[in-house]
Amino acid sequence: MQTHSSQFDVIVCGAGHAGIEAALAAARTGAKTLILSGNIDTIGQMSCNPAIGGIAKGNIVREVDALGGEMAVTADVTGIQFRLLNASKGPAVQAPRVQCDKKAYQFRMKHTLELQPNLQIFQATVTSLVFSKGKVVGCKTNLDLEFRAKTLVITTGTFLKALMHIGQNKNEGGRMGDHNAKTLSNSFIEAGIQLERLKTGTPPRLLGRTIDFSKMQEQKGDETPTLFGFYDTRGKEELFHVEQFGERKLGWKPGTDQVSCWITYTSPESKRIVTENLEKSAMYSGQISGTGPRYCPSIEDKYVRFKDKERHTLYLEPEGRNTDEYYINGLSTSLPFEVQNDLIHSIDGLEEAQILRPAYAVEYDFAPPTQLFPSLESRKVENLYFAGQINGTSGYEEAAGQGLIAGVNAARRARGEEPLILKRHEGYIGVMIDDLVTKGTREPYRMFTSRAEHRLLFNHSSAELRLLHHIEAMNLVPPARLDRIKDKLKQIEHWQLWLEKNTTAGGSWGDLIRRPHTEKELPKEFEAVSEPIKKEVLLRIAYKGYLEREKKQIKRLSEIEDTQLPKNINYLEIKGLKKESATKLEEARPVTLGQASRISGVNPSDIGILLVSLKKKTFKTD
């Protein structure tokens, strides 16, 4: 085994959506970074639906953009259909979604990595990690090359001991046509890191010219697209077709030449085909041991769990501008190919459809995330970070959010700096990471608005503002953009105060805005401000009472939420603490009282006892 001569600050193992954000975040904050991929032609591959965003997920993408990440801009400039979900509802549950051109997204991401200073890309499969005195110091590859670094970020997605299933057929690999990381799991087990199995799946892809769209309902994009990137705080030099180093990145003006998606439904014949062939499904025949995603069930799951439902909605979504391949959203399955073929032909508009790629299920190893600190560093091995599906999550957006945090923290660890920790009241990324490291997951974790206690504060357009202190402290965006964010916040606060103080007929302008079913002709000076500023001001005023209540609750709980717990505290020796609670705390080793309060089996009285013990310093240490 030959050791590469370069010593890196950060090595990122894997170049999916988590790996991309981890590598870019580390490099952009000044760390000498290496990203390793088994196949650099699949960097940024959208293995499932080429769509970004959705309820709560779209908010995560905006938070990634606010923190200096790349997913938002790449989704915008390779988008082929834009929709704002829940547009008729309140801002707390609205979220942008974009259908992307699959290959354009992937190629642009690869090019972005290639152009990034401080970042080296190399094609090799990581086969094992190198440890020394309880710390990770590097990794070995299939090329008999060993790389050394101060920190490592693991973003292996679904590739750890991955096995794909189509009926009784089995093939090794994390996705069809790609490789399998067979041996890396052994490194984790040797280091004392527990692994378990999960599964996910993907539907068939169809040839568009064989689909009868006349039998389907057309679903067009929004005329005015809601974008993910915060372009009002970016300079012209940071926008769309930017030439860097003599090269031009792939992409187009967001919202131009949008394409349609199509809606159809399964039939009674579809139900018969599925139910009569359940024993041939890899999942229902007992071949798959991993737990599947509850909120993105297979068609088998749908007919088993919802027996009284005669039909299920399906969405036909194009995979790009320059391909005739369509994705069937809602038809994930692991049935044999011949059954899939019959099933497709039982659906309105798909009677003559040709399958380009069959549906399949994939099961893979993941590391239960309760083995991580909130920084996403391993509790078992120093300097080792985990992000993405290896932590039990599903979705590109969840992976990107974790990847960015892990990359920033790996770089900061390499420099001996304190980590970036997002709290639950600061954003969906904070909620997600706290859920994972505190509660863990037994099934692929997906972000929902209902998981956040303070979601009224998380409207997707406010991400830059609520994360501003982290953006500044962690040096996550260029100085010019930081100045624009500060100026934006200053203007919002100015107009919010101005409208509350100045009066019109019947009270202040703020009262008028909060009055329902009233025509609101606002001052010309305010109408002249930019649209992003105007929207945020109106939201803050219209929901003033609710937002103030949320902030008061956060302040009231801050003592518990922010109180640090000693690393070596002996919970089993604390008087008054129930044995069950003490055992749970001993296993979880929470960092703060707030985190301790969310551990299953730990109740408010236990937290009270802990708080008293900390104040009186009556606890014992190991």
C-alpha cells in the first residue's frame, strides 16, 4: 500500500449530495480537502427522482444556500419545472420544489467541484479506514493508495454492503449500474461503530414516446418561479452563467422553458396484479431485512397498508430536457420485471409504455446516528464525521444539510476550532440533526414541518436572516454577500418599525396589515422596496403575535436547552434519578439538558433532578 505524499486537512469519502456539500464547505472555509468517489462520472447523481425541495425539504435547501452551500443555485439553473407547494396556505408550510434536468444538475455539480480552490477530486473506492490511538488518520483505497488527513467525512449513501433486489434477482451495488462498497463496513465494526440495515427503492423509468399523455392530467409549473437561491444578496459576479478560470458552468436562466408533469392513477387491475404477486416481491418474500421509508412507500406497501383504497395517484415526471425518459413518482416496487411490465400496462396512459429501467429495492448498511455528537463527529472515533444516508436519512436535501455541517466542522476540527452547532429553534437542519443524534431512527428519516416545534419561525425566505450570526462567525459566505445580508436585515427591521409606528385611517399601518379581508394600499415608499424585503416585512407584521409567542417560549426554555452536561458525568450515581432514565442517559451521553429532555424515557422530573444536581454540583464523574 503506497501512501499519497499530500497530507490533507479533510478527506470526504463519497461524492453524492452530502459529499459535495461537505467537500465544498471544507474547501471554502480554507481547508485543504480531498473528495474520493468510486466513479467521478456519477458525482451528484440523482439516483431517484431528479427533483429538489418539497415541504420542509425546500426550507432545508434554502438554509444550505444561506450557509454557503451549492444545492440551491444548481437546482435553480438546471430546473425544468418550478412549483411553490402549499401556496394557498400560510408561509410556515409553504415550500419551493423544482424538477431538475438530471444530467445537467450532475454535470454542473461536477464542474463546480473541479473549479473549487483547495479541493482535489480523485477516483478511487475507499476500502477501509486507518486509525491511530482512537483517532482516524486516513483511508485505504482499491488502488492500493493510502491517503492521510486530520479529519474524515463519511458520505457513502446507500453503497455500504449494498444489495439490489428485483423480485428474486439480486445484484450487488448502491444503485443500478454502479459499484458496491463491500469492505468499508468492516472498518466501522472494528472501531466499535454499530451498523444496521435499511432499504429504499426506486420506480421504473419509461420511454416518453410510448406514453399516451392524452389520458392524463397535465401539471404545469408556476408562471413566476420561486427560486431556492438568495440572489438579492449576491453580486452580479456570483449569478448564473459565471465564467471562472476561462470556463462557463452549465445552466440556464431559472424558470425559462418549463416542461409539464402528468398525473394518472392505478386501476383495479393494478391492485389485482400487485396483491396476487406479493410473495414475489423481494420485501414481502422475506429477502430484505432492512426497514423501508414509511413516507415514501412501495406500491406493495400502499395496497397492503391501505386495503380499502382502490387507486393511487402517480406522477409522470421528465428526467431532463434532452431525454425522453420519464420517472413514475409513486410506483416504487421490488416486484419481478414481468410483473412490473403487467403493472405498468394496467395504468391509464401506460398501456403501451416501454420500460427503460426496471424498479428495484436496495438495502444497505447505516450507522445509527445516536453514535454521533451534534457536530456529526463520531462518539467512538475522534476526527471521524458522518453525513447523509449513512446516518439513516432519506432525500437529497437532508443529505446536503448534514454534509454542509459535517464539512464545516471537519475543517474547523482540523484547525482546532469550535464546531458549528445549529439549534432546534434556528432551522430545519438543526431539528434534523438533533432528532438524529438524540432519538436516532429505525427507518429512513425524512424531514417534515411537524417535526419542528418552532416552524412558524422557519419560513423558507428567512433562512439568511435567522442564520446570520452563524454565517458571520463561521466565515461561510464571501464578505460582500455578508454585507448585503446585514443590510437586508437592517432594512427589514427599519420598515417593520416604521409601519408599526406610523398611522393611517383606523390605526397604524401594522394594524391595517393584520386586519383580515381588508384592502391594503400601503405607502408608496414601502411599495418601492425590493420584493424579498417587502415579503419578509409583511410576514413579520401579519404574524407578529404568533412570532413573539414563539420567541418567548424559546427564551423561557433557553436555560434547559443551553445548559451543558459534563462529558464524564455518572448518571447512575445521581440520587433521585430513575434507573431507567439514568441508563438511557448513560447510553446516549447528551451534550445539553435540552438534548437530554428529548431522549425517549427521560421525563421532565428527571430533567429537574439533573438541573438541581448541576447547580449544587452533587453529581459524580467517571
